Amino acid sequence: MITNQRIQALQAKLEEQKLDAAVYATSASLQYLLDDTTFYWQRTMETGFYAFKDTPMYSTQMSYFHCKPDILLWVPKSGKAVVIATYERAKTIKNTPIDEQCHFVMLTDYLKGYVNGAKRVGIGLGCESALKNMLSEIDSKIETVPAECLVEDMRMVKDDREIAAMRKVAKFTDDCMTEIEKMLRPGVSQWQVECRLNELAVENGCEDVPFPPTCAFTKTGDPRCMEFYGIPRDEPLTPGTAIAFDNGFVMNGYCSDFGRSFYCGKAPEKISGAYKALQEAQLEVLSKIKPGMTISFTFKSIYDTLSRYGYQDYLRNYGKGLMGHQIGIDVHEGPWLHDESTEVFIPGMIMCIEPKLWMPGEVFMRVEDMVLITDDGCESLTKFDRDLYELPID
């Protein structure tokens, strides 16, 4: 059986919510509650995604594929938590005691022995439908209540160990960009660069990448580039092409997410000016962030800076005024930075702030930094050269 400070904090929340217990399956929240960074799992980019209210896929919190678990964490409102895992899953977890091991098809039977008459049970979002079905099979009268938010609230503010882990993966991400920049010469393809990013992850002991790396080419004046990603991934880089990165790594259980942009050769003044304005907008946001401020100000700040230089109409955002997200065990964690956000910055949050400019047929560029909220402001954990944009062509 397992107990730690995180489980005890969750049990206090269960008591407050009048829940008899909670159960979590494969997810970021499970890794967090186990406090075991050796726990490997498919991250949200593959198993689900946050959705906004104005999108067709909207659900109350997230939209998830209907997966079945191979591990369960049962947390009663008092006493020790229990970990039930399949034999194969148990082999992969180095630092967590497994209370019960069984075949995949017997997970429900083993869980039944710990339910002990619980009538109101919180469930996590990972494998949500499967958890509901399992509990219903055990006792059709059990009331299930969404409980992902209980752990998300705990995960929002990182402790010192988490911050140290994220500093490490952020520095590694910067170092990789230094190597990758040397590849960005005429003749290389997007696919070759993306493969090299994956190789760097393996060579340096990363467990995973949190999403497919992107090295997007936009050829200025090419009619194919009136649409996003108009240049095929196997087509060689040529002068007059913009390059936009979005990539990250998973190291010691924690994610990075990072963006920079370049131009192959001398950029037209309108394009080089846009990148300078975008970086200035990013730096101005960082200079303004203070604990207690509502995070929704980020979009307006970036928009206002770009307006000074005449680039505001090119600001690209997904959803409504979306400018980023929090990051941690999972690459996309709440709260999200958008115009409807009501949350405030809290010391210990680590946010990804990611403004992007899109000029169809000319250029796509992005800047994304991992930003730690401190007691009196913020610190960018990613520090790659902000002035490097135009690249040599020989």
C-alpha cells in the first residue's frame, strides 16, 4: 500500500467533497499521485486533449478517447491507497509498491475487494468511461463524480523538485536547439530535422517526446504557402524560406515545450521586423507578469505591442485569444492563457507563452518559452538566443 504527502492532500479534498474514495488510471495525475517519475505512459497528445466551449468536441473538462487501463490507483478517504496493475505494467514501475498484480481481464475483480461499500467515488479522466463501467459492474448504485480537477489543482503549483526537473529539461531543449540550428542550411528537409530531434531525445536519455516535433517551412512567395504546412516535409530547404519550430522532450517525467523561428538567408524587411516585434512582445509580457495578476492579460499585452509596429492583424491564436498553457508532467496542463481565463498567476506555476504570426504566402513564425512564476515576477527557463533569426546559406 502507498501513502505520501500528495495522497494525503487528495484525501483531505475527498473529505471536503464528501467522497468515499477516488480512483485514477493511466494519466499525468496518476504519475503525480504515485510520485514516481519512472512511470511511463502515453501523454495527452495521444490519449486526449483539452477542448474549449466554442469547439464541437467540447466536454465539461476535456475530451478523451475511451481507453482501458492497465493500472489503477484506489484512494480511500482515509487509510492507505492501493495500486493494482497487470503483470506486464508492474514490471515497468521501479519505485512504486504494487499491492495487487493480475491479468488485464481481472482488474475489476481485484478492484472489487477494495471498494468496501463506497457509494460516492471520484474518477479521473484517464480511461474515464472504463472506470465508470468497472465501478458499475462492482455495484450499480455507486455514484461516480469527476475528480480530475482535485489533482489538477494540486499539480498547478510545482514544488522545488519539480521546478528543478523542469529547469533541467528546459536547458536540454535550449542545448538541442543550438545543435539543430547548425543543420538549418539549404538542402536539409523538415523530416530530417524532426528525426534528429527524436534522435537527440534517445541519445540523451529522455523517456519520450510529448508531441511530434515540428520544423515547419514556409517559402516566401510560394503559392502553396497560402495554407499552413504547404511545403512537403521531404522537400529540401531553399533560401527565402521561413522555419518555425515547435518541439519538446520528456526527461525525468517532466515535459518541455519550446518554439523559435529562423529565416534561410536575408529576410525581407517586413519579415525580419515582424520577428523583432514578436520577440519584443514576448519580452514585454515577461516584464509585466506578477503573482496575483489575471493570466488573461497576456493576449492583450502581446496584441498591443504588435500594434505599435503594425503587425497586430497577423497575430494567430487558436480558440479565443489563446496565448499558451501551463506545463508539467503533461505538456498541456491548465490553466490555459486566453481571454476568458479567470485564474491568476501563482508562484510555482510554469507556463508556456507562445505567440505566433501568420502572413499567408510569406511567413509563419512562433516564439514559445517556458516561464516560471516567481515571488516577484517571472523567469524564462528557456533562454535560447532571441536575436538569432537570419541564417547563412552556405
